[in-house]
Amino acid sequence: MRVLMFGWEFPPYQAGGLATATVGLVKGLVRQGVGVTLVVPFPVEGDTLPGLRLVGLDAPTEAVRVHRVPSTLTPYGGTEQYVEVLAAARRSGSRHPYGATLFEEVERFAAEAGAIAAREPHDVIDAHDWLTFAAGLAAREASGRPLVAHIHATEYDRAGEGGNPLILAREAAGLLGADRVISNSHVLKRACTDRFGVPEAKVDVVHWGVDGAPVAANVPRWSPFQDPVGGGRPPTVLFLGRVTWQKGPDYFIEVAGRVARHVPAARFVVAGTGDMLPLLVRRAAELGIADRVHFAGPLQGPDVDRAYRLADVCVMPSVSEPFGLVALESLRNGTPCIVPRSAGVAEVLRHAFKVDFWDVDEMTNQVVALLRHPELHGELREQGLREVGSGRFSLEEPARRTVDAYRRALAARPVEG
């Protein structure tokens, strides 16, 4: 089986978890013997095809082919950001015929997708999120192969009830027009069925996994309330993700203010970027903790794992989190994680504290308990490492379930010839 896959975030062009999830999915599919042709809308300047290197480590290089379509589409970029990126591209002297608006660029990418589908051999098409749904539909029109719409989050998750109606319409067109839909959690499946009217039987739930073995359970860690004087380090609480409404970084800062009153030595790290960053900086100053909050900016590659291992607790206070790879990545690195009850990852994760994202007081209690009680911290760390290392969250399992969804799509729309 060969899959023609359309993505819009992939290392090194990434701002969130979709790039990590896509890399993991492609690796898992290759290990299942599936060939992948990956099409991504990235600028070509300075691009050395890192995707091929990343996903082709465990298989012959011909198992994965990467097409890079010159485009100004950016990870998690909205309509306003698109205008800024387009202006920068034109100032740089680029002569590519980019669309004048985000939606025109999505259509231009779709036209390229149709041309690629007409010449690239494939059995099934996989399109990730609304930015590539039009590309997936165009590819199906060109080749007649079945389309699987891979949904990671909806506009409701990103923007609440005030989402862009044009984006919502494109999400609906892709989800309703696809032969099958893959959702990364049951909570997101309910959004597809309740908000978009997608038939329940058409949606397959595939929870994500993580790559790499957990750190050894006996790796020395900081002991809670270790005196930082004389070479020690202070207890550290981490937020890692996009600094946007969806991820709840403002709740993290409120928690930090309360934790600082109970654990004066504590330090807090915000790793990520987004439109709420200025608000967080101001709020940290208002709470009197500006000197204890480090804004690390976006992290990639090995720096992500270093951040988890530096931290003693990871807090994921997302307002809306269809899955939440941060939790699995944190546990894999031996760092206990606090996750929202409503997150998709909470459906499958057993050894993590769970809390309502808005309950700042309870999140504070959980962080303080983990910092004050070494036995609790050690138990949750050990159980988390064991859970992530059990094989339940390997890359093979989501890849296998994805292949099952591909086969259902093929059964619904058989390939002729």
C-alpha cells in the first residue's frame, strides 16, 4: 500500500504538536510496510529536505518521498499572520505566484495537489486538517483514490465559539466529503459528529503515540526542596506549547503565582510562542514573579526533551485539547504531568494528575504536592515511565490502526485497475 499524504506542519517548519505527530505517523507507517509520499507547503529557500532524513531512518529511502510545494502557508497561521508572511516573502524578492489571501493560497496548494496526485502512484490519500482538506479532495478528483480526512483539532478548539466561519466551512467540506475520517480522540470524534454532522460510523479514533524509549527509571533526579545554594538547582515547573488561548498559558501563570507563595524557591518555564506572550509577561510582573518566570521561546529537537528533563513537573492547562502529546512526551522523560480532564490523552493515560483546566486552585495543590513530597513525585514518575514504556503508546499502534482506517476507505471506494 502507498499513501499520498498532505500535511502542513513538519520539522523544521513547526509550531506545535502536529509536526511531531506527523513524523511519528510516517515512521510507524513505514515500519508497517506502507510507502508514503508526503506533500507539504513549505518555502524552498534553505530547505534541505529534513523530512526525508527524519522519517527514513528505519527503512530504505525509497519508502518515503517528500514533495515540497513552494508556499507561504505557515504552521497555525491565521488570516492576519498570512498577510504578514506574504508581505515578507514579497519583500525578499520571491516571484512565486502566492495567493493574495490565506484561502486563495489553500486553493493554489490544492491545485498543485491535484497535479501531484495525477502522476504519483498511490492507493489512498491522507489529508491533515483544514489547510489540506481541499488538497485531499482535489487529489481524489484527479486519481479516484479514496480520501481519509485526518483531523487533529477543529476551529472550535483553536478559537472557541468565535471561530472563522470560512475555516469552519472548509472543515465541514473536508470531513463530510472524505471517505473516512481519523480523529485523535473520542472527544474530537464527538465534535465531528455533533458540530459537523459527520456520521459516527465514518470516524475512526486513533490515539497518538510517541517515539523513543523512556529514560531509565534510575536516572538521578532533583530531590524536592533541594537547597539551590551550593550547586543545587531550584524546583522547576514547565509549560510547553503554543502560547495561545487554546493551550491555557494564562492559567499556568496564575498557578505559578500561587505556587510561588508556597514554594518560594520554585522557578517556572514557558516554552513556546504565540499571541498571548505579551499578556503573560505583564501578568507575571503583576503577580510579582517576573524574576522567577523564564520565557524560553519555541523549542525543537533535542531541546524539547532537555526541557522536560530540566523540569520537575509539567502542567498542561489546555482549554481545549483534542489529544495532548505533551503529556506522553513529559512522562517519557520521567517528568510527572498534570493534564486537563477533558483532553483526549486523559482517555488513555492512567498515571497523571487530572484536573479541570479552569481550576487554578486544584492545579496549584497538585503542583505543590509533587514538589513537597518526594515519595509522591517518585511514584508518579515511576508509574508514568512504566506506562509509556509498556508499548501502549508506541508508534506502531497508531500506525496499525491508521492502516485499518485506510483499508476501510478502500473498501468504501475500491481502486479500479
